[in-house]
Amino acid sequence: MGSLGPTAVSRRFPPDPASAAAARGFVLGALPGTSSHLVDTARLLAGELAANAVLHARTEFEVAVRRHDGRVRVRVTDRRPDRGPVPQACPAYAGTGQGLALVEQLASRYGADTDGEHKTVWFELWSDGPPPPVSGWEPAVSPCASERSVTLIDVPAALDAACRQHRHAMLRELTFAASSADLYGLSPGDLATAGDISNVISACVTAELAGPLPESDLRTLSVALPAEAAEAVRTLRRVLERAEEAARQERLLTLPALPRGRAFQDWFFDQIVGQLAGDRPTAWTVMPRDPEIGALEVVPWDAGQARTSGLPTVAADEGNRIIAANGPAADLLGWEPDDLVGRRLTTLIPEHLRERHAAAFSSMLLTGRTRIVGRSVPLPALHRDGTVVPVRLHIQTQETADGRTVFVAQLTPRATTSPAVPRVPGNGREPAEEAPAGGRPPTAPGRVNRRDGAERGMSALERLSLLADLAAHFNDTPDLTEGLRTAGRLLTRRLADWCAVDLFTEDEQVERVCVVHRDPRDLRLGAYEGRPPAASEDAHGPLARVLRGAGPLLLTDVPPPERVAGALDRRHLELLRALGASSAVVAPLRARRRIFGALTLARAPGAPPFTEADLALVDDLVHSLALGVDNSRLYEASRSIAERLQRSLLTSLPQVDNLRLAARYAASSTTAQVGGDWYDSFVLPDGNTAVAIGDVTGHNLDAAIAMSQLRSMLRGIAVDRQEPPGEVLRRLDLANHSLHQEATATCAYGFVAGPAHGPWELTYACAGHPPPLLTTREGGTRYLEDGAGLLLGMDPTPPRASARHTLPAHSTLLFYTDGLVERRDENLDDALDRLRRHTADLAREPLDTFCDELMIGLGADNADDIALLAVRPSPPPACDDGTWTLASRSRPAGGAGCAGCARSGSALCLPGS
């Protein structure tokens, strides 16, 4: 132990993780008689600085402690003067990057000094006396002394922060693991190189982020890096890949990165290495990516937007707990929104899927691989009353401002009854003020009808570019509200500081569907959304006038409160004042001679005000938006009508003793047209159970009509004739040819026969339909192809063959349509092999789980309708004396059961075999 005077002591420590704890003990022993709160704080901060020396300097370091006039000064000196302290803006819950933040919060003074050979980081603790002078981190040497500029375009701030935090956590754990000689195949030199270049990159990015705030979450950074950094970055990438592998094997405490984080990190490193080699920069937002990675532009998490969305929306955190739910989602599932918050997500999942959901969620966190994020998946949700609600689920990940991941799920009802959404076409209003033919508004007073480039200095090409981008962004988003938000983000980047969209609802009320601001930080935009007061007859403010058909209207200042009459006008005035508006344009969303709502564009004080020359451009923009709103509503309404029509033609399954049946149907996720997929099951007069599935060619109303008639004819023929399935299909083909000479269809029909305890036998025939798949309880699979024949509508005269096959107890017989297996640009044999593997994995699952997991695993983003019908022979349990029990309504009069059946209350016993 060295001496710095009568009240100062020092000690040297090796670059070992245990040195952090040793440094804390040294500080405790160096401060006898000092007040406990100063000692505790000094120990904590000294341990943090010692850990930083171990992790980042990796040299021997010295800790010195001095007392003077009731003050404590601690300094930590290492031999890396080129690595100055770089504070990280990490969230409070982060497991790394907190050391310097703790020093900033708890120390009275702090700083960093360097000389040619050493760097010293120090802090002081003052118990009393005058306020200490201002201090801060001022390293003498810049971490980016060597200049090569790398341009990173469209960096999402939240995602960048999350990836930086994850990178440091991974490297920290590898460093600690290295102390126990577990290097995961990495050399100490690789770890040192990776840590050094990671610190350099973080220092350079942090310095760049300290500049002026951007207009949106996306930033373009010009980062100065050492010219020779490329090889070090490759090493860092290799080290992190090895760390991710170890995390997936649960050998590290840090979880692996999710797909979006991995994709961003790959892009980030590619840009650095490529540009240092002379390549041109490529923006993050134009990189191709898989659906699970998410949208091109990262949307920061906003709980207000989730709560005010028109679509049923539920959001959950990384702990699988619900953190937000809106009214439509609560109504759909029978809850109050506040009652859902804080509950496990499994509250909304049917019991037969909960265990698999928990396993999949844990697997996602542990491996970073997802099955359904970014995809449209048909599955059941659980209503509060215990019933199942068929929905189509679409999950996206969003990032909080401090880098956490939120899973936002939108639940679109797969309509069995009339859904609460969509808003149907025609629910706009006729304009009260006349518009000329074609739906374009009259010229506003004083308006300039010129296209001379006067709008905010925009050239004709820039105006056309804005109009084209607006249409593309809006039309590429299937959800109306999200499409309007996307359009709003574009408008606030290129034309206004903020905007708001009000739309007429189905019941002729006004709803503010979105408010978008160029810089939404510290603004609770969701509070301004929702339904404002209704427009009264005496309302003559800008919004009320525009909703009646006036405008576009130019507001050169915010109207005073005394000039506002109605509640709607007051609410609009509150919005203008709260978000700041020195000028604004309020324009009607008008198309096809109807008013669908209003768009408010505003510029904040200090920005160039809107002028009358801007009205021509705004007029074109709102006309494009109005057409998009109308088309979106037509699309949603036609989808809803089509699916409800389709479902009305699907029957309930019969209840058959000791034969379990389950069926699922999901409309295409990409088309609004009516499909021709169907399934059916019914009991024949001889007691056998008929099963059928089919697919009529086409996706239009004619296909739906043909499907309905085909199904009805099949029922009639099968019940009337009770002939072999091949003959039934031949007669069906003949009848179909008479009614629809040009219609073609596929069909599989058969019946299951056998006593309650088995054996069971399937007799079947297929008309151009994919072969049924039989999966045994042990996981063996076989396609039943013996009964194959021509599809219906080709030639009704040739005879059709029937085939038979035994169905083992607890096996699963699956009928399905081609939408479950066929994929564009994929060989059909490969698709059938994939289905075979899925059913083998699910062979022992309950039948409902079997069907739902097939839909989740194979039905995501389905381009075609999907129907499936599953049959599972389930014999009754054996009685004590070897007989079989069967609860049956057909018990013979006076029949006596065995002793075991009498004890259990069974209605009938049959001899065991």
C-alpha cells in the first residue's frame, strides 16, 4: 500500500473481475472514522470505476483515497490514456452502462485527467460546506483522433440505443467469463480488440448524438472512426456472433437479440466496414428484410396510440404481461381495458394453447427467433366468458424511448357475426357547400389556382414527389389508421410541423383517428385522439365548416376563444393551442362527391407560415388521402362481407361418440374476394360418419354459389344413396356438370365406420383433391392416395374408384385444402413433407391444439383460403374387468353393464377385444 500523505493511501490492483470487490474493501479500510453514508457512497462509486478499468482499460490500475476537511477524494488510475470515459445514456433498468451515471448522480465533484501514460478518473464527496464547483467529464484525448468519416443514414434512435446496450452487455459477460478461462473458443486478444473497438464506436456515436435534435426518430449520423478500424469491427462482429450462440444455449445471463436487433447490427457493421473500404452508404430504411424484422421505419412505442387505435390492440412487455389494451380489444374479448393491464397475456389465450404459447415465448427470448412476429396468423382468442373468438393476429415489435421491446398485437375478428369494424363505404357526408362534378372543391376566396412552385418553395417535381410518396405510403399499409399515421409522418417531415386527421364514423360521428407530430417527445398525442364533441348547428369554426364541405381554409392565426361557439370548435382550438400553431390549413377529405373527414396541417411558431399559395398543394394531398380512405373502407367492408358469407356456408360438426372431430377455416390474408373452400361432416342413416372437404375454382361470388350448391348436392346424394364414395362423387360430378358446365372443383369425400372400441375404417375417394394425411399417435405419417381421381367438372362419365384404410385408435386423419400447403415458388412435394413433419410433432396433442397449431405454423400470411377437417378415433376407457364403456343413447332396453360400468355410471358396456 502506497502513501499520499497522513490521510491518503493507495493500492494497485490487477485487471481481474475480482479487483472491483477488492477495491471496495480497500476503500472501506482506508476511511476509518468517516461517516457511514460517505463510506458507503465511496465504496459503491470506487467499485464502479474499478469495474470500468477492468472491462475497458484492462491494465493494472491504482485506487487512491484521501480525506481532508470532511471531504473524501477517490481516484482510479489506469494505463490507457487514449480511452477516456464515455457516459452511456442507459435506462435505469439496464444491467450495464450505469457506472458513470452513478458517479454523476452521487458525487459532489467528478472528472477525468490524462497525461502521456495514464488516465485518472476521480470523484469527491463533500459532507458540508459551500456548494462544489461545476464539474464534468472532460477527457483530454478524443476517442476518435484518427479521421475517416462513416455516414449512417436513417438510424432509428430507440433501436440504436437498444442495440448498443445489448452489445455492451454481451461483451461484459464474455469478459467476466474469460476470467474463469471459459472463452467460448475466443482468444484473449479477440476479446480485447472487440472491447476496444466497441468503446470507440460508442464514444463516436455518443459524440454525434450530442448534436442538434432531429425532426423524427430517424437520424443520419456522420461518425469519425479510426481509418484502420475495419479489421477490428470484423473481430467485434465475430465475437458477438459467438456470444449470441452462447446466449441461445443459455450459457450467458444476457438474452440473445431479437430479429430486428440482429438485422440492425448486421447493417451497422456492414456500413462501417464497407465505407472504410470505399463503398457508398446505404440507408437502414431501404434494406430488404424478413417480415419478423418489422417495418422499414421503426415506430417508437406510444401507449396513447395503442389505446386510441380503431383496431382491437393489445400490447405486452418482455415479461409477457399486458401493458396496454384499447376499447375495441376489450369489447371483443369481454373485458374493461383497465382490467386487462397487468395480467399475463395467457389470460387471452385458450387453455389448450397456453403451455405452447409459454414455450414459444420463452424460446423467442432465449433464441431470438420468432414464429409469428410480423406475420398475419389465424388463431383463437379467449373471451372472458370462456368462449373462443376466431381472430387474425398481427404482431409487431416496437421500441420504447429507453430501448425496451414492446409486442403490439392487432386482433382482426374473423367474422362470424357483424364485426364492430370496419366502417362501411358511404359513411361520409354529402358536402353542404356545392362542389363541381368530379368531387373537387370550389375555389376558396382569394385562392391562387396556380401550379407555379410557390408552395413553400417546392418545385413542381418536389410536389409530384410528395404526392406520389403519400399515395405509396398510404396504399402500402392495409390498416386505415396506421396508413393515416404513416401519411402523417411523411407530411410532418416535408410540409408541416404536425397534423391531425378527423374522420366520420359509421354512425355519422366525428373521430380524431390520429395526431402526428414531427417531434413527439414529451407530447401525449394519444390524449388528443378519440371522439371529440359532436358538431352542433351553431358551430362555425374552421373544423365544423370543413366537415360541411368548405375549404381548404387558411388560418393565419389561432382564433381567440370568444369567437368559438360549439364544443367541437373549442376542442379543435385546444389542439391548435396545445401543440402550437402560428398558421394552419384545414381541408376536407373529399372524394366521389362525399366528405370523409378533415385534415389539419399546422406549422409551429418560428416556421415559415402557410400562405394561400400552399392551398393548391394541400388540395391535391387531401384528395389523394380521401380516395385512399374510401378505397380502404371499401376493401375492409368487402373483406368482412366475403368472410361472413363464407362462414355462413360452413356447418357445425356433429357430436359422435368416440369419434372426435375438429375443423378450422381462415380466409386469405391478402384478398378480399369470396373463396370456394368448404368442409362438412354429418351422420349417415346407417350410423357411419361422413366427412368431406372441397375447393371450388375461383375467388368470386360465382365460386361461392357453386360451392354452396356443391356441398348441398353432396349431402343429398350421400344421404339418399349411401353408395361408395367414388360413386357419390361421380353422381356429384354429373349434377355439377349440369348446373355449372364451366365450373371445376376438387373434393374429398368418405365415411368412417366401426364400433365404439374399434377397429375403425375409412372408405374414401378424392376428386383432384390433396390426399388425406393419416398420423398415428406415435408420429408415423402416411398420405392416403389410393382413392385419387379427376377433379370435378372435367368428365362426369368415367367410374370413380373408392379406397379403404384402417384408422388406428388415437390416430389423426386430416383433410385440408391446398391453401394450407401450397407456397409460391415451392415444390409441392416439399410442401407436403412440411405438413407431414408438423402433424408428426403434434400427434399426441389434443385435437383442438393440433388444428390451431397447424393454422399458426402453416397458415401465417396465407395467400389462399384454408379449410381443414380433423378426425380422431377415441375409444372409451377400459373397465376393470376388460370390457369397454360407451355412453350412448342407443343402449338396449334392459341391458346390464359390468360391475365397473355400474360403479362409474356408464350407460353401456361392450366386450373388450
